[in-house]
Amino acid sequence: AAACGVPRPPPPPIVGTDAFRTTSGGHAAAVVKALEMGDHWLADRIYSAVPAPMVGREQGIEIGPMSGASNVRYALKRLGLEPEEGLVRRILSTAKSSDHIMSDEELLRIVVEYLVKRE
């Protein structure tokens, strides 16, 4: 797109990379709460017009500048890590001062730094 001077079209709905993923704290908290209650049906309908499994996808909770603690706790649990409050605050602080969605590599780097400083 940059080389040709033609803007890239937005990701397509339902099947695009942004479908079924959120970094928004409020959205994530609602989806996570439904998932924690074991209600996948509700989790797939809270903010999605089409249920993710209907198109072979699943809900994605990510961490970015607009995220809340629910996003961080969910991501840590997804990686098999304990969401200690100090660690959650550290990750959230980093995310809120960034301008992008945090990758798992960035997240794990913060976890390692936190654990090393704690010891």
C-alpha cells in the first residue's frame, strides 16, 4: 500500500483479523465474565453480531492502551500464569502508556522482569 500510494482497505467484517477481538476494558470484562461463568453462548453474543464459532473463530481478549485489569488477568491465565495484582498493575501501566496492542512476547518480557525484580 505504501509503495503504490494506495490505501489498504479495512479488514473485512466477520473473517478479518480484527473480528471477534477486543482490547477495550469494558468489552473484555463482559466477555471474560461470561466465559468464567461457563456461558460461551453469551460470550459470543455480547458484542458480536455473529457468534465467532459460526465462522470458525473464537473471542480474542488482548491488551492495549484502552484495556482494563480483566484483559490482563485473562491473558495471564491463558498463558498459564498466576495474575498477581502487582504484576497485573505493571502490565496495565505499560499497556496504557503504549500506542499498540501488546504481543505475547512483550507480555512475557514484562512477566520475567517482574519476577526477577521480585526475587
